[in-house]
Amino acid sequence: MTLPLKKSGEDRHVTVLLEEAVQALAVKSDGVYVDGTFGRGGHSRKILEQLGVNGRLIAFDRDLKAVTAAESVQDARFCMVHSHFAAMQTQLSGMGVNKVDGILLDLGISSPQVDEASRGFSFRFDAPLDMRMDQSCGQTAADFIATTTEQYLGEVIKNYGEERFAKQIARSIIKERDDGHPIATTGQLAKIVAGAVTRFEPGQNPATRTFQALRIHVNQELEELSLVMSQCLSLLAPQGRLAVISFHSLEDRIVKQFIRSCENTDDLPAHFAIRAADLPQPKLKGVGRAIKPSAEEVKVNPRSRSAVLRIAERTQVA
């Protein structure tokens, strides 16, 4: 996730956990690496700094503006792919790449996306209710609300937004829609949610969790993360590193549970007679503890406060 820092009237983008994430990859000079979420290229540029002339970096992003930003990276070792990262293995196979030395995933939404009103991610602006990371395809949030049921909308808001007033919010949204008032803008949606939420955390807009839920649903973020994790396992060469930065508990839970499942190979019944040497070997091993931004980084970039970096290494097991 790339976060903006406004200084002297100009925008510049600051990448969360930049040093920590690239260090986690233990970059080899001649290695092949994947940046699954290019964003504005902070991590990619840092990886390229550490690669030698025979190294290679392949970046992915579904956002067309990120793809455009990648055009500024004039480097023969670098390749940009316009695709969601759940298609990583297929895309790499088509390029003749079957094994890589490291994969970095920086999850969630980027600040350039949030801060551009026309994208429809933020309740801070009254704009078309879009929320697609890839605006070249797929269903918008407005389209989803226009066609879904009250029950399903409530489940999305509850499950993806962890919103305790999900039923009330869904009921209010569907009532407004069915009364002949299509929910077409972020301002409309935020107003409806505010009227349905009776209690919320101090300092937090009552629409925060609903907007998060709709964004995750529209972009299938958790499904794509679940799909790419097993691909990362298959793609990593022995001693290859996986580094994942997540920004909310739903993402982090998927990453943490996947790493643990690959570490834990002893699913045998209790008291089953077998020697430790004969047990299957783990396919991944966690590297250190989860890393969070320093107090200094959070002070400079408040939106980085929820970031969590988890690192794992591929074992020698095929």
C-alpha cells in the first residue's frame, strides 16, 4: 500500500514498511522476484536497487493507473503485468517462469485510489459509487447494491466489514433503493449508513466498515488472497521468501493461518507410533514475528498504523 505524504503543497508517495518488506525477501543479486501489488512502485524500485544485472523483477497490478505509473520504470530487468495477483501462476507460466526467489504482496487499497474522488472508495467525497480497483471490468458497488438482496447485503457488511449493525444498514439501503432512490454516489450511501448506525467508535465515520465491506466484496479481495497463497507456495524455489503486508484482521488471518498450515505437518492421531524423523517435513517456515510499523512511521503516515508484515521461507520440500 502506497500512502501519500503532503508536504509543501505537493504529493509524494511513501511506501509502508519499505525497508522491512524488501529486507524480508533477502534479495539475491541474480534472483527472480515478484511484486504482486505494484501500486506506485515503492517496493519494486527498492528491489531493483538490490538486484544485479542478471536479476529479474515481475510486477502485477489490476489498477490501470498503477500500470501507467510503471511506465516510468525504464529497466530491462523489470516487467509489468496488468492482472490481479490471483492469476500470478498462469501469467508467470506464460512467460516461462516456473520458480521465483521471492514474492511480495502489499494488500488492501492504496492512498492514490482513496484520495481520487472519482474512484468512489471514500466517503470524504460525493462521487460515483464505483470502488473497482480495475475500472476496465467488473461490477461497481452501485451495480451490486442495485441488484442484491437485503440478506446478502447484510452478510457482506457483517462478514467483510465486521459491522455489528449490518442488518440495520442493509435494511436501510434496500428500503431507500426500493423506494425509487438508486444508491449511485458515495454521499448517498454514507448518509444512509449514518442514519442506521446508532453507536460507533469515537473518531471513526459510521460508514467506515460498510465502505470497507463493499470494497472487499466488489474486488473479491479475500478470495483472491486465498487463491494466491497456494500459488506462492508452488512458485517459490527452496529458500525463497514470501512477504505479505496486510491492513486488517481478515487479510492477516488468511495469511497467518496459511503459513501455520504449511508449518504444521503433524496431523496424526494422538499416541500414533511414528518416529519424528519419519514425519512429513513442513513446506514453509515462518521467519521471525509479525512486524508492525515503528512509532515514527505511524506518526508520518497515520494510515500505516494497522499494517502487519508476515514473512515465511520455502523449505527444501518439493
